[in-house]
Amino acid sequence: MSSVIFSTDFYYSVVGAMFCIAPIVFFALQYISAGYGIMYTPKWGPAVNNRLGWVLMESPAFLAMLLFWLLGPRRWDAAPMTMCFLFLFHYFQRSFIFPLLIKGKSRMPLTIVAMGVIFNLINSYMIGGWLFFVAPADTYPVSWLWDPRFVIGTVLFFAGMGINLHSDNIIRHLRKPGDTKHYIPRGGMYRYVTSANYLGEFIEWCGYAVLTWSVGGVAFAVWTFANLAPRARKLHARYISEFGDDYARLNRRYILPFIY
């Protein structure tokens, strides 16, 4: 079974399918609002505490990549191991630190959790399967760690992570304890876009695509945009409906400064 899952043909079939589905998801999400966070609605069915929802949704990516590394025949190769640890670093933060910092009593539908789990497991396969099983054995020598692609990609990766963490911190501190009102996020990359946290995450995975120089990394970045950009657009519309001209006059884009 494992020889099939980690065969080149199967791997590229999965990646190809992800590329084909991404634009469909992008256009579908223009009309469907994922019911979590500020967009929460009970219409999505049974829900759990937001903190638990994030742990359940994000931790499978961390655990799957950890398994790929532990079982992979190249687990001690310096470059694949380093790239794996960057992935694990991101998902450790998203799975076990970010949920603890969430304020409020929001809920997350189990439907959203389930879709997130599937998405994260496929992404982990596209990255971990490539690094430790599918990529030709000579793809990542130790010299890859000072290759310009790895260096530039790593800079982008941490720049995106920094934007994401800083933006999340701004959102967390918009309210004082006990306050339930909504406020306009300001500062950082919120000067330019409605969803600065999503911008940071997109930059992060673009950087990862560069540092791995892999088709799976590109597919992951494309899916990140396909998933987050429509939500950023929905949030933009929500802010305008709630704050009116006070928000519209800020002239922010949705997720990409000056572009979209």
C-alpha cells in the first residue's frame, strides 16, 4: 500500500487534482461564507469551542508531517529535515499555541473542522511525501541549505510568519475584557489590507514553495490563496456593512496590497 501512496504517479495525481480543484474552490467561496470566527452561524451544524476546534483542525498536519519524517528513508538528511522542521514549527504554533491565545467564546462547526483536517492532511502529504519519499534522492544535498532558493524562500517564510503573528496579535487586543463589540483593526499590514493575517500566511507558504522548489509547495500556496482570498473579500464586505464609510475610506484591498 505504501509503495502505491508514495509512487511518483500517485503523488503527481494528487498534486494535479489539487491544482484543478483550487480554482473551483476559489469561485465557490465567493458565494459561500465558511461559518467560523466573525462569520459564525449555527447553520453549519454542531459546533465545538473555538480553541478545541483549532486544535482538532490544525494538529493533524503537525502529526502527519511528524510521521512522514519518522518513517521516511531520508529523515536524517540535513536539508529535507530542516524543511520539515520549518513546516512543523508553523503547525506547532497553529495547533498548540494559537488556540490558547484565542479570546472570547466563539464556536467552530464540526463541518469546518472536518474539511480543515482533510485539507491539512493532503497538504502534509504533498510536502512530506515529496521531501522524504518521492523527490529524487539527489534533489536536496546539504548544499541546498545555502542555495539562493532556500535562503530567499526562508526569508519570505519567516517574514510571512511575522506578519501573520503580528496581525493576529492586533486582532486579539481590539477588545477589552468583557467587551463584545467589533472594532476596525489598525496598524501593521492592516494599513493596506482587510486580512493582514491571511496576507502573512500566503507569503509564508509562497516562501515555502520557493525554499522547497517543489510543485507540491506551489500547490499548497495556490490552495492557501484559493481558500483565504474569498474569505478576505467576505470580511471586507462585512466591515463595510458594519462600519460604513469609516471603513470604506481606508481604501484597503482584501488580501494583496494594492492588487486584490
